[in-house]
Amino acid sequence: MEQLIVISALGSDRPGIVESLSRAVLEHNGNILDSRMTVLGGEFAVLMLVSGSDATLDQLETDRTSWLANWTCCSPSSVPAPATCRPAPCPTR
């Protein structure tokens, strides 16, 4: 069964940064379902929704120190299956 993780990363903007992140996901047999990228104050920020088998995503998380060596911070996080996702309630004041 396909599982999902969200990769959030921040690093210095430079040529090839999207290619290197995409290559890492591909080399681990992951599939990029959606992404958002921007440059904030000279830093490149990305949120990426990645799908894959349990083994694929486990290996991607295990190897993150090698494929994210040039990033300031990164946080792969598992997410619930889409059918169980619910919007968070708005805080009341």
C-alpha cells in the first residue's frame, strides 16, 4: 500500500537544488505528488508530498542525512491517509 510523507526543507538558494531533491526522491523509488517552493530572503523553501511503499519511505528517511547534506533543516513527516485527513478547527478567540 502506498504511504505518504511530507518533506519540508530550507537551504541556501542555488542552481540545481530542485533537481537534487527530485533525484533523491526518484532514486528511492518515491513519487512526488505535490510541491510548493519559494525563495524567502535568499533561502529556498520547499514542501513536498511524496508517496511510496513503506520500504521506500523508510529508506528515504533513513538516508536523509546524505541527500539533504546541503540543507539548513529538513523534516520528513508521515501523514495520515487522505481519507482520514481532516482540516484542523480554527482557533476561537
